Amino acid sequence: MLIIVCPFCGKRPEIEFTYGGQAHITRPERPSELDDQAWAEFLYMRSNTKGIHAERWRHARGCGRFFNALRDTTTDHFVATYRIDEPQPQIEQPAEPVPPP
Amino acid sequence: MSRQNFSALSLLWRGLSRHGGWREQWRKPEPKAAYDAIIVGGGGHGLGAAYYLAKEHGIGNVAVLEKGWIGGGNTGRNTTIIRSNYLFNESAALYDHSVKLWEGLSQELDYNVMFSPRGVMMLAHTVHDIQVFKRHVHANRCNGVDNEWLEPEQAKAFCPPLNISSDIRYPVLGAALQRRGGTARHDAVAWGYARAADALGVDIIENCEVTAIRRDAGGAVEALETTRGVIRSHKVGVSAAGHTSVIMAMAGVRLPLESYPLQALVSEPIKPIFPCVVMSNTIHAYISQSDKGELVIGAGTDAYTSYTQRGALHINMHTLDAICELFPNFRRLAMLRNWGGIVDVTPDRSPIIAKTPVPGLYVNCGWGTGGFKATPGSAHVFAWTMARDQAHPINAPFTIERFRDGYLIDEAAAAAVAH
Amino acid sequence: MSVLRTPGGGRVDRERSLQFNFDGKAYAALQGDTLASGLLANGVHLVGRSFKYHRPRGILSAGAEEPNALVTVNPGAPRDTPNVLATQVELYPGLRAISQHRWPSLQYDVGRVNDALSAFFPAGFYYKTFKWPQRAWKSVYEPAIRRAAGLGRAPATADPDRYAQRYAHCDTLVVGAGPAGIAAALAAADAGARVMLCDEQSEMGGSLLAETMARIDGVPALDWALRALATLAGNPRVTLLTRTTAFGYFPHNLLGLNQRLGDHRADPDPGQPRQRLWMVRARQVVLATGAIERPLVFPGNDRPGILLAGAARTYLNRYGVKVGVRVVVVTATDAAYQTALDLHAAGVAVAAIADVRAQPVGVLPDAVSRAGIEIMPAATVLGTRGDRRVSEISLGRVQGGMVRPAARLACDAVLMSGGYTPSVHLFSQSRGKLVWNESLLAFVPGLSAECERSAGACRGVGDLTAALEDGAAAGLAAAPDPVRGSWRPLPEAGTTGGCGWLGALPQPQTTATDKAFVDWQHDVTTRDLALAAREGFRSIEHVKRYTTTGMATDQGKTSNLNALSIVASGLGVPISQVGLTTFRMPYTPVPFGSFAGTSRGALFDPVRRTPMHHWAQARGAVFENVGLWKRARYFPRAGEDMHAAVARECRAVRSACGIFDATTLGKIEVVGADAVEFMNRLYVNSWTNLAVGRSRYGILLREDGFVYDDGVVARTAADRFHVTTTTGGAPRVLAMMEDYRQTEWPQLKVWLTSTTEQWAVIAVQGPNARRVIAPLVEGIDLGASALPHMAVARGRICGAPLLLFRVSFTGELGYEINVPADFGATVWEAVHAAGQAHGMTVYGTETMHVLRAEKGYIIVGQDTDGTVTPDDAGLSWAIGKSKADFVGKRSLERASMRAPTRKQLVGLRSRDGRTVLDEGAQIAALPGQQPPMQLIGHVTSSYYSAALDHPIALALVAGGRTRLGQTLYVPMPRGEIEVEVTPPVFYDPKGERLNA
Amino acid sequence: MPEQAAPLDDAAPPWPPLLAPATRFILHGNAAVRAAATAAWGVPFAEEACRARLLGSRATLWMGPDEYLLLDRAPAEAAGDTASGLERAMAGLDHALVDVSHRQVAVEINGAHAGHILNGGCPLDLDLKEFPVGMCTRTLFAKADIVLWRTAADAFHVEMWRSFGDYVRALLAEVARDC
């Protein structure tokens, strides 16, 4: 059960959250203008990053907000969480494990 | 290269000489500069594919590259459930192909993989479950796949520890039983294929991690860079389960995959109490008993993607409260060991066994939580696909392009959701 | 009192003797004894049989690492518990235990034949044989193997005990209350930390409980410990947990602790939990988990009476029990010398100390020599004798690389010490990096992965003074607000010298005859490890799996390092290159019941009930589970089965009227200036021109184009929609809506609020529906033109605020009465009472299903399955044709989604007019097929229609709408059923009744 | 035979009792909306996350960045009338006010062991420093969602959806055995 820092509520246990998959995938403005391949990219293709992964979480059993997080998928350590309207922080992969917040 | 005979007689004979005469079950070769084909990933699927390449397609100059030790990934971490009572024709054909191979695998490999068709029983707890399972039963019967409907009393007779009381939160309303389903010994599958493939000339190279994929001017695969040097081949099959995305990215191929932690656990060994495999999708419980006596229990996946090979405590808690509800006599038994694996999941939860956009590069992935059962069948058709550069009729539907075109094979969706 | 009991001292209560029973025989012991110490006090060493060879086995240790002494407590009683460690069972008066895995008795076990035939059962023998004939594995070999395997038996009845769980938080969690742990807890508490200190034993103190010589702060070490613990107990910010095993180290400093509350009581209170699982989130963790003594590997090292030297000292000093009267000590460390001295002082004859080191020197060897105990240096063990108890040991001497016999000594116990292995299990679980320390011959914690530090013997700091300092330093550093970065391990502290022996003791060139065990419980010998290497199993994980070493219930606590060393030397590589097998949760076995906790019975999952549930229950309703909800499925009257009840309920609705509880349908209030735009983007329908006071059937797709949910959506104000969803779909539809609202269209002024539980919903359906409710409804004109089909109005009913829908899921004139939930039961009863004059009958979900199927209305999840598009379901009419986009629209444009061969919803009628098809039955276009058949669809819904007096079915059939009138075939085990394809609407296709 | 462990009957436990019916609204909107609502509701809104404000029988509880629970534990008028007053005060401002009076039920847990009892199912740190008086949040109690509001050092107000009331109360009664 991870500890996740909700940008609004602070440190909370993972069971209060739902996972929302890869972050920064924006629904196309005009889907009908996309060909099947491009639409399938939006629907299904995911980076499945091994390392720092930008992903969405929702504090579903808390404030209800979606937000984004950077998490190292090789350690499950969070590097950052940020609001949905904020840009992805530029953070280089830490050289060694960072303790949980 | 000949392999040593494995039999009761050979055990007796060598036992008289304190088993001094046994050789390595597979060689520890240095990688050659080039191979006719390379399989990346030394799990059951990869080793099996190498075996069938050599056995059925005459391609013996094959290497299997494994970054750790063979069988150390999901092959050695799963709960070994084998069944083929899938709904769609495409899935049923693939998994039943596999079950048929399981039935003769110990003899084929001269290695006891302990395939035990003890029956797999899937519990229905809601009216909706009944509808879904009966649909499976009917579809399977018409496809020639055994699967039968049991009333609760029949389910109890088949699995005596099962609680079929109507007082519990989700009473058992019936079950679908596939008698040909069962379990096998996971390590033996990897080792058996390794030994048999080795005997046919396949080089099994452990501690060899692929770090890059080289492609020629035309874009086709020409070599792999590894921690043990550059190895050339124009035919590369990737069978790397949870790490498939990482490998395929080296060739610029993106796949609709996400890797999730999946956990399993065993109890302390107890005398035989559990004669079959029981699965309950509705309350998330999967259980059988190993030959050693441990109850082998599958837990759920975690909610988030991860490569850590460990899952959360609360996942185990939910699994075990379900187990204790269905089998209240097991509440005082203890968890002995818990472990995690990484499962690669596609959007329709069906695998991809296919050519890729890169010539000479093939992929077998996306097995999610159900890859072990498919090991022989998947390996068999993957070898065919690599050898002939075209899909076997059985894996023809399991392409990458199906996601673009919308021809999904969505068993999970077909199990649908409660209304 | 037994001659083996010392006259005084220790932690047992000499004033309170008790009786217990093992294998049917009564024994005397003292309060404070474990089952193991109680048996040893009675001279009983033989307590079990090994897994494979059924060799007689005795108590090896005094703690959680025990591989041999597994017993069943309370056999046959409600609290029957198999596979517990005698070393951890606290005795109470009347305790009953039996040995396991033997037949017919512990003394004479026929399974012993395996030992004689062991030459033919090497590691992994089962992979090589039992292959022929093909079917014999399942029918012959496997059943035999299974019967031979296993340890205890599963209880025959349900567990009567309760289990509890609790979340807890602290600044500093200290695991292990030995000297280092106590020092850490004191230091952290002094610094103001909220501290939790846990220890697996019944009493805190760790090694100090068996310490007689050492002094701390000028007092005997144990007195110091007791005083320190009293100080901690008096601090309100400190929680002390005994009998509490930290079994798992999870990400982000969550530790799982299992506390045993009831097992040590003769008569536990059934109202109190047996065990409590703590989920502790700690800012900082101090691991002070100590070290485990390593056995020595020599031929015949498994006989009862051969045990760890430290364990013998614990039995003597803590429990007042001598493990024998004439012992031989075999050691590679100084620590065992102290055991010898203590035993000697207690009057036990120490025949010799065989030290594998060439020149044992130092304070302790000197003291031993002074006591007149013979020390044999450069020693090895060539073998032992004695069947159910060791009676003799053969010692050898290593000289110039040669091993020569040296002495045979009679004895009734052999005490061995190969050194101490730091307990790094939790550290490793936390994903900290272990490093090999060649001078300690041990893996010790390196870089931490969590806010954690190890202290004391678990990181190789075994000397008491050093361990105390180490613990205090760790505790201080783990107090609140530590300096950032202070989670790095402390610099290495001083350690005790002399680190023992790894692997097998030297043997003569000629092969020894007896087995030398590495893993006691699983009977893994040095030969098995050699065979694995010979057969190419070189990764330690392969060796483990092939030989099963370290996979027994002790998970290799005493065996792993010896196995590793033997494999490494066999391969000729350093241990650090072979690597360790991964440490897994749990540290020691934890009952399933603890994990399940309070989630059992009625508390297994919430049971959601509607305000009308008790009314229905009182009238004999049969309920079904739908998600977490209980829904009334049908209301049987005396003598009715479901079929009869449903037929009656159906007839009543069609001919008069029925009342139905629709409360469980999900409800979402969509409010805001952009509510229309939001709904337009989300649902397939167009909402722009839906007037206030009107409703519409809405369909929601996933982005992949498949039907996700459906329901009636009412516009209750210009900026307000009352959206209904399926019962099971309510949470996920709201989550999906929030996802789009927050992440895709944050600029829209719209908000979502679940109102599922705000409203009780009473459906009144049937030709008499208006007549029933008219007298009760205030403020709404119920006339057909004032309130037509799909109209919505606000008013009052029975004094309650009313939101009235004129909707029908039955095809009859119908209303859905929405009232605030507190009013649900009274309004329901009023409507039901008013309906009695009009033939009103209560009906359940099954009747609802039949009635809607007669009308061809789908149930999402039954007639659709996640692979069905709106067009497949015959719902294209609902799609807003002029909309440029909605969720799922682009996916519907793919060729595959528009193929004429897609499965489409149609009706089916059995040609014979009698047969009700099986739901899920498959459909073929051609008759007479054998498997594998060409199938074109399946039956999704199937009922007997009382109104039409013939069976009806809905089905998804490939190209179904082009097949109307065709005959298709439903292949069943007892023959084919011919069916005719019909439109899906069977009843009142023109819809005259619902518009009445 | 020993007593069976967990209660299997469907009856709601006698303890803890449900609190009397209350008026409740969910209000979505920005600071201007809240200012307007304060005028009608009579209680200010905490701008700090996870905090409640209390005045007499009425309270405002922060649920999310633009979401508040308005709670009147001793309503003097019908919820509909209160809603009308609030809507009038907020007229012209973008907001959503939804009556959820009947959606939820509530209990109060108080006494020295209140925190321990709640920690039988709630994963939050309920130490007074970490979860001070006046803090409120949605969270979990075992398998149910709850709103937890600390009203005093040793008292918590717990709200849950009404159909979860039996479960939450039965589980509270069960875990209270262990405190």
C-alpha cells in the first residue's frame, strides 16, 4: 500500500486512490479526422515505461481529484505529484532510491 | 548431442553409483557469433518455441537468451492453472491446442512435467455469473471443448472443502467444470523444454541480457547486442512477458501493453485436502493444492503498472478473505510464502503472437495472468510463425493490427459486468 | 520434578506447575514453558519426522527458525491448528498436541522405508520418472506422492475464532526487543518520538532472557532490560507489542505485524480476537531482528538430541531445562563455550568441546579449560549414532588437509554452533541491498531502500556493548525530523571476532555413509546439492527449486547460508557471486484468518439494502446479489416456485398493475451551465433539444465504441440533468464522467453529484398505474397529455417531495416515484395499500426481466457483453446523428464495427412453441453439425412469456436482422432446437399500452 | 461449541446509534459562490483543505477543492426551503447545489478509544497532531467510503451513504470489541 501525495490533501494511503494509466494522453480534438492507426494509438498504445513514469491517479476516496504523478516503476518510489493543469516537472532519474515522503 | 534417458530404471541404475553419472540437463554454452534464429526470453514459452523450431521445423541452430536464469519469470511464479474453456472460438482453439500438447508433454520431453488433469471448477455466485458460465459451457461443447455445468451440491461433491451454504455473502450458485483442466509443475516445464531443446542443438544462454536490437538498412533485424556480446540473426522472437515493451522499444516497436504486478502465495504443506482447482472471478479467489501439500493461491493484480515484482499487502488480504469465506476450514492455515511477478496485459486481455512491423522480428506477449496454461500451444504456433514467416491458423487472429482494426478477442469483456 | 529441570532461575514460574499432553501422553511442566521446553524437561527430544525420508527428528532450536518440531495443537477440537512450532507454543494447563507426518506412530513410522531407499530418491527424482503410462501420473503416482507429502492436516471444521486488524502510525517502529531494539526504543522515546516496539516472543528481552553473565549499567543485563521495558511501558507515546511478529516489510515503510492474543490461553474469550494484524506506517524503522545460529553440516547431524548450542543455553537459562546429562559441543565460534560453561555449572557433563578452528584462544576457551572441559581443536564430525536419540558422536581431526578419526564419545546431546547468521529478512523484503561481508561470513544490510536502519546482531554487531550502542544510535537517528539523508546506514560498528563456519565440515576422502543435512525439514543433503550442480542447476534459485532447499516451513532460516556456501564451493566461485535467493513475506507463517480479519460472514462485504428491503423481506421475497445490493428477485406465495411466482407477477402487471423497487438504479445529478454540452459529448444521444420536464433513454459508450451503460436521463432544469445508470454501473459511470470532466474538458462549467441513495424509487407499472397513484399525488396533472410517456414532474406524495417519472421498462403505462429515501418505506406502503383495490402485485427483478424482454428492451451486461455496439443492439436510433463527436464515436467508424456480419440483437421463437431456450445457448445456421461447429450467435435472454403464452428469447446473431423469418438451430446435448428469427419486440410492438 | 466469530444476522447493531436526520447539501463552486452561500447558510467555508467550520447546528466541510458538504444537524426547516434560500443567494454564479440529506446517515464515535476503534478500518493517522479537531475528509472504513470529521479531541462525526450504514455500524461494533 503506497503512500501517495495528493496535491490537495497531502499524504494518503494508496487504497484511497484509483490508478488512471499513463498521463498526458490528450483526447484528440477532432477524432473523426484521425485515421484508424492514429486513433488506435490514442486508444491503446502506452509507453509502459520501466523507470520514471508519468501517470494519472485520482483521489477517489478523498477529494475526488485527478492529478498526475511521476513514479519510478522499478522501485514504486514517487518522484513528484502535480495538478492536472500543471506541466510535467522536469526531473532526472535519481541516482539512488529516494525514501518515501 | 544425446540426452540421458530419464526413467525409473535409470534412477535405480545410477542410484547404485550414488547418482554420479548424471550430466548437465542442458549445456552452458558460450554464445556463438550467429544463429539461424534467436529467442529472447528463457521462460516456458521461449524455451518451448526453441524446442519446436528444432523439432518440427528443422531449425536447430537456435539460441535462447535469458537475462537471468531460465524459468525465473512468470513460468516459475504462477499458480500453474491449465484450462481451455474459453468463450471465443479463437481463444478456445489456442488454449485447447495447448491442453492437447500438455496431455503428452511428459512423454514428448522425457521429463515429468506432472500435468495433472484434476479438473478446474469456476464458481458462479450471481445470476449473471450463471448466465456467463452457461454461455461458456454451451460454446465449449459446440467447439468440442469439455466444460460442464454443476449444481452447488455437485460442486461440493467435486471439492469437499467448499462452503455451499446459502447463508454466506456470495453463495455458490453453481459451477462450470472442465475435467481436462488441471495443473502442472512449472519449473519442470522450463527445464524439460530446455533439456529437450538442448539435445536438439539449441544453445540456452543464461545471464545474457539483450541491450539493443540492430537493424539493417532495410529495417530488418540483423543482430542483438547483449551483455555477452553481439549475436547475429535475421530471425528474432521476443517472448519476454512483462519486459516485452522494453525489448520491443529497442526495435522501435510500440505495443499496446501494460505491465502489472501479480501476486501468488502458498500455505504451509498439509495432507491432501483439495482435489481440484477452484476459481472464483466474482470474489477473486484461485486455489489448488500442490503435490507437496501447499495450498497454492492466486491473488489479484495491483492497480498500477510496476516492474518491482512485488504487490501490496491489501491485495493479499482481499484474496484471503475470499478464500476463508469459501473454505472456512482453512482460516487457521498459515501463509508460508508470497511472491510477485510482472504480467503484461493487452487491452483485450488476449495475447499477441505475431509478426511485427520489423522484418524478422516476432513477438509472443500479452498473456496477462493466463500465460502458463498456454505454454506448449503458444510455443508451438510461435515456432511455426517464426519458421514460416507467417501465422499458424491458430494464432492468425492474435495480431497486433487487431487493435487498430477493432477485431478484439475480448474474453474479459464477454464475461461482462453485473447489471 | 524432573532431573532435567534446574533447581531455580529462569523465566518460568516454579510455583505454577501444569500438565500437558503430547501424542496422548501426559507430561508435567511449568507456567512459562514452551511446548519444546516442556518436552525437553521430560527428556523428550523426538517430536517429528522429516518430510521426505521420515527420519526421526528432535527439537533443533528454541525459536522461530525451528525446522523439525512442527506439531498440531488441539487436534480434532474446534481450535485444531496444524503446523505450529513447539518452540513457539506457550504451554497452558491441559494443552494437547500431537506429532505430524508419521504413521502409525511417531516412534514407528513406516515412511522410514524411504530413508532406506533414499539412494533411489535423489533431489528431483520425480522429474525423471513416473511418466509412463501417460494416464498413470494422475491416477497412480501423483495420489501416492500427495499422500506421502504434506505435514499436518487441515482442520475439519470452520475456525471459531475472531481476528482483528488495525492501522497504526508511529514515528519510530522498532522490530525486535533484544538489547539493540530496547536501546533503540529508549533513545527514540527519549527524543520524543511516538514509538512502537514489537517482539515475536511472549516476553521482551531477546537474548538477554537467557543471559546470566553480562552486566549493563552495573546491573545484570536482564534486570537492565526489565527496567528499561518498564520505563517504556510508562511512556504514553510508546506502544509495546509482545507475541507480535513483524512478518512483512511493504513499500513506503508499511510493516505488517501479527500479534497473537489468544493462542497462549487455556480458555480464550470467544468475544476477543485470536490474532490481530497491525498495518503500521512508520516514519522511520529500526530493524533489531537479531541473528540466528547456524547448524553444522556433518553426517548424521539430524538425530534427535542434536541441537543448536545457543538453543541449549536458552533452554537452560530461560526455561531451567537441561537438554541432556552428557553433552558434546561442536563449534566454530566462542559463543558455544559459554553454553558449555553454563551447562557445566548446572551439573551437566560436557564430554568435550570439538572446535573446528585450529587454535581456539581467548577468554572463553581459557575459562572452559579452567573448568576442566576438554577442548579438541581442528575437529570435525565423522558421524553420529542413535536411532531416536543421539547416543554417540564420532569426532575427527583435520591435519594437513587430511581427516583422521579422533574419538568416539557417548553422549545424549550434541550442541552445535556454526556461527550466527544476521536476520536480514525484513531488510531484504524492504528491497535494501545486502552486501557480503567476508570477515563476518554473512550478508549484512547495505544501502537502504526505505527510511530504515538496522541495528545490532542483524547487521553483524553481535557484541553486547556494541549492540547497545548501535541500537541507541539507530533509535536516536530514527526519532522525528531526522536530518535529511540520515537514512543511510550508520558506519560499521565494531563486531565480535570469530565468525564461524559455512558449509559442510571436512570429511575423509572415502564417502561417508550417513547423510549430512543442510535443510532439515526437507531432507536436503550435501549430496543433493552436489547432484543439482552436476545436473547444471547453478543459479541459487535453480538449486533451491531443484532440491527444494530453503523451501520448507522455516524458509531456510537455518539452512540457506550453508546451502549457498556448498553450492559456491562446488562451483568454485565466491558466495557473493552465487547470490542469495529472495527473501519473501511472511517472515514466519501467518494464519489466513489474520489476513482476512473482520471480513467474514455479514462483514465480508457491505450488504446494501434499499429502504423497502425489510418490507420485502417480511413478505418472503427471494433476494439476489447485484453488485453489493440485495434486490428482491421474486415474491413466492405458498407453494409457488420461481416460475409460478414470476408468471403470476407478470400477468398482474400486464392485466392490472405491479409495484417494483427500483431504488438501486444509479443516479447522478449533472448540474451547470454547460451540462447540456457535457451530456452531448459523453452520451451518444443529442440532449440539446430535450425540454425541461422530459426524459430520454441514454446510451453511454466506452471510447472503444462498445456499450458501457444505459439509463433514462431527465432534464429537470435548463442546467440540470437527473441521469440514471444501471445498478452495477453507477460507480464506474460516475468515475468515467469525472475523468472526462476533470481531465479532458476542465473548461466546462458542470459538476457531478451522486444521488443514488438520496432517492427511493418505486416503479408502478400496468394499466391501472394511474388509477393507483392519482389519489396520492399532489401538484401534478397525471393526464396522458399533461404527463405523457417520458415526462417528468415535481410534486408531493404522502407528504413527501416527489420527483415523478412517467417511464416504463415493462411496456405498460408506468411511473417511477422518486421520494427522498427516508420516505421510501412509508410511501411504498401507501402506494401498495392504495393499489390493492386495483389488483396491484409486488414483483421482483425476475419479472422485470421477463416484461422488458417481451418488449425487446436490453439489459446492459446480459444482452450486451462489452463487445456490442449500439447498432448491434438495435439502438442506432438513439444516436444523435448531427453530432460531430461523442465518446466512442470514432471507434464506431472503423470498418469492423460496421460489418454486416456483426452479431445483431434479434428475437427467437422456438418452432415447437414450448421449449424455453437456455440462456447462453449457441446458435447455428446449419443443422446437424458435429463439434467444432460453425456458430453464428448465442441466446442472451430467454423466458416463458405468460402474456404471450409461449417462450421468447433475445439473441445476438451474426447478420441477425437480415435473417428475420429464417430457421436457425440451437444445438443442445439432447438434440437441436429449431428456432425462428423474429424482431426483438414481442409484445405490443406499436407501443400503444405505454402511451395510454 | 464456541460462539461463532462474526455476526451473520442482518440486523443493524444497537451500537453505535444513527444520529437524527440532518439536512445536507453538496455545493460545488468557487470562492465567490462560497461567499454568497455563507450569507444564506450562516457558516463560513474553510479555504484550507480538509477542514470544517461549525456554527451552532450548521457546518461546512471541505470535501474537495471546489466541493463542500453543508451539514445541518438540527434543521429547523425543510431541506427544499433551505435550498431555495441558498439558490437565491447564489443566483447568477456558476455552481451546483444538490440536496443529499437522505443520501447519507451518520454516527458519532467518542471516548478515549475512538481513534483505535476507527483505526480498525480507517487507514489514516488519527493522532491529534496529524488529524486535529476540525479536520474532515472522505476516506475509507474497511470496504466502505466514509466522511470522517473530528469534532473534539475524543469525538468523531462519521458520515456514510445510507445503504452502507449497517455495514459500517456492524463493523464498528465488531472492532470495538478489540479496544
